[in-house]
Amino acid sequence: MADGEGKIGNNGKKVNLLVVTYPAQGHINPLLQFSKRLHHKGAAVTFVVTKFLFNNQPNSDHPPPFPVETISDGHDAGGFPSAVSISDYHDRFKHDGSQTLRDLIRRKEDAGRRIDAVVYDGVMPWVLDVGKEFGLRTVAYFTQSCAVNNIYYHVYRGEIKVPVVAEEEIRIAGMPPLTTADMPSFIQVVNPYPGFSDVVINQFENVEEADWLVCNSFYELEHQVLEGMKNKLSMKTIGPNVPSFYTDKRIDDDRDYGFNLFKMNNEVCQKWLDARPKASVVFAAFGSYATLSVEQMEELAWGLAQSNSFFLWVVRETEAAKVPVKFAEATVDRGLLVPWCYQLDVLSHESIGCFVTHCGWNSTLEALTIGVPMVAMPQWTDQTTNAKFVTDIWKTGVRALLDDARIVRRTTIADCILKVMDNNGGTKIRKNATKWGELAKRAVDRDGSSDRTVDEILAQLVSV
Ligand code: UDP
């Protein structure tokens, strides 16, 4: 099967796929990249987002190379922020989303375009039910690590009791022993964001019916976890799903995810980074959702300042009021604050020395792929588990620990940055980061472990 020929298989059959996404930046990005891979290998992809997101994204310099269509989450005018509660949002999304997805599939069929399979974000298991109504094959796509999915699967089956008991050490085949603090926040005793847990745990309610389960990870990174879970859950890895420019470069003009919910500040960041020495800058960013307390923002600000490094700090507009007064002015000779940036471009800039991150799975995979060492400051959801693997299993970073008041203090942050940036202590971490970067790139390159899996799925789709 040749890449990019526009058809697949000896019979020349072209596979028609619908890729249905969950409306959040950290979910859209990897599914978009997976879609680009499928498209590059000859599949005809229609990418499906909610009406609200479609109407509210700032323009992209690199729009997706396939059609984007919409379904409704029941909140077309205001999206998730306009919902009365998290569960109300998901209930309406399931109801209105199912209905409008059926309409979309029918429209395609009426236009003579038979859909072969639907690829959907695992947090929307109702898409599988709709797909089955039309006799479509189904691919459940998991946007979090295999380890995290494995934990949620055990919770779903009642094999891990929630909330996890504080002193208990959790043992799961293929996984390192995990403490409560290593678990996703949703199942810890201290869960600051109740409400989303149903969504991540119920991902597994109909997985047995899916034709494939794929995860945005790569075999080499999580082979022990995958081997440990394979008798219960057959999950395949197809990642890292980041733009091809940062991995195998096989897809032309694929430098940006291409569906940005925030406005980029590329030129400002690049110009500023260009003027800094190699490996001298700390990049701090906490993704698209996490909200830090005022106290934590203050500690982070002064921790960055105390590190005596240059720093580029992403503070989303909704977080900006928490930055200490006059902090930007006081640190103007060493720091730059922006409301959003093109993270991959920043991470791959040679001036970057380390990444202070919330350990969102995309950010973690991006740092692993580019080979940037991390200071892990997990906030919620799967980030706590990702931080455990970054620091103790893959050993590409250090964890900035909470104090008794559950705040990471400025001295801790500054010490962690120094540890990673330091020429002696940080050398091993940087070496590991480079090693994982090479393995990540190899996984998606021709005949790599993830590349082979994508080929296998497509080959099975054309053979029916
Ligand atoms: N991101 C970005 N610019 C920023 C911060 C984040 O482009 O200034 C991107 C980042 O590259 C990643 C996504 O937003 O692809 C965040 O996903 P992640 O899973 O790390 O965190 P979440 O937003 O889901 O908490």
C-alpha cells in the first residue's frame, strides 16, 4: 500500500471514513492528526466537529486537507460554557449529537457516498451505537495514554474501587505500583473536579462492540502496559499523532494541527525565542483547560523568575487576572507572557531548555516526541498519572511536588527547573528525552509500530 496515492488496496477501493470528535482542543488535535494519516494513506475522510466549534475557531494557516462537517451538541450558540452542568452538556450532546450524526450519514448516503467506518473519540460511546444502526465498522479512538485507559477500564469493571483508598498501593498487570496520588484525579479521594468521571469511565460501556480500539501512544513507550492489558482489552497504538513535520515528515505541509480554538502568537514567540541562546528558555504552559488558584499562579510566577532562566509563559486570557500585579514589567528582561502560542513550534525551538507542563497527554506526547525534558506540575484528570510515568518510568523529567496545602511552592519550581536545565544533574534526563524522541518518530515512520497498525486497519477495511 503506497502512501498518498488517493486510493487503497489492489482493488482500488477507496475507504470513506467519518471521524467524529469531542469539542476540546486536546481531543481535536490528535484526531485531526490521525485523520491526516488516514487521508495520506488514501482514505476519504470527513472530519466532524460541533457546530459551535466550527463557527468559533480562529482561522488556521493550515486547514485540514479534507471536508469538515458539523453535528450538534445541543448548545450551538454557546458550546460547553453555556451548559447548566457537565452532565447536562453530555446528555444533550448524546441526544442531539446522535440525531444530527444520523442526519449527516443519511445525507452522505443520499449523495451516493457510502460511509465504511466511523472513527470516534472514546468519550462519545453513543457514536458507536449510531454507527452500528447503519452497519458501519467502528474505530474507538482513545486520546489518553494506554496506562490511564487501563486504569479507567479497571474502574469500569469494578476491579478498582473509587475513590481509591489513601494508603492502598494499586497493582495492575503491566503497570508499576501506583499510589493514590498517581491515579487520575477523578478517582482520587481529593477530586477537585467531580462530574467528568462518568464520561471517562463510561468510555468502556460498549467497547466490546467496536472493531478496533486505538490509542494515541506508541508501542515502545507503553509495551508493558499493553502486554498487561491485552487479554482483557485489545488496544492498538497509532501515535504519536502530532503533525508530521515533527516526526517522519512524510505528509507535506503538515506543520500545524489546523483547528485552533485559540488565537496563535507565532511571530511574537519566534522572534523572542530567536534572540535567546540555545537551551536557555523555560517554556511553561498548562494546556487549554486547567485553571490554577491565585496562590498557585503567584508561586509559579515567582518560581519562574527565581529560576534565573529566560521563560516563555502561556497564560490564557481567562487566567490573566491571576498573574501578580506588575510581574510582567518586573521580569521583562527575562520573560515573555502570551495568551496562547503554537506549542509545537515553541517546543522544537533550539532555545528551549525545559517544559514546565501540566502533563496533559498531548503536551506530554509532544514533549516526548520532540525530546524536551519536563518539569511536571499535574493539575487534574489524567495529568497526575502522566506525571508519574514521565518522572519514574520514562525518566524524562522531574515532578514539582505539592506541599501540605496542595500548592507547589516557588522554590520547588525553581529547584526543579534548575535540576532539569543543569549541565550535570539534567544530563541523564535530557539523554532519555532524546531517546524517546527518536523512538516516537520511528513509530510513525514507514514500517514503524504505529504505521503498521494504521496500514492493517485500512487493509481490513478495503478487504470487506
Ligand atoms: N497548545 C497550544 N498552545 C498553547 C498551549 C497548548 O497549541 O499555548 C496545544 C498543545 O500543543 C496540545 C493541546 O493544546 O496539543 C493541549 O492538549 P493537552 O492534552 O496537553 O492538554 P488539555 O488542553 O487537554 O488540558
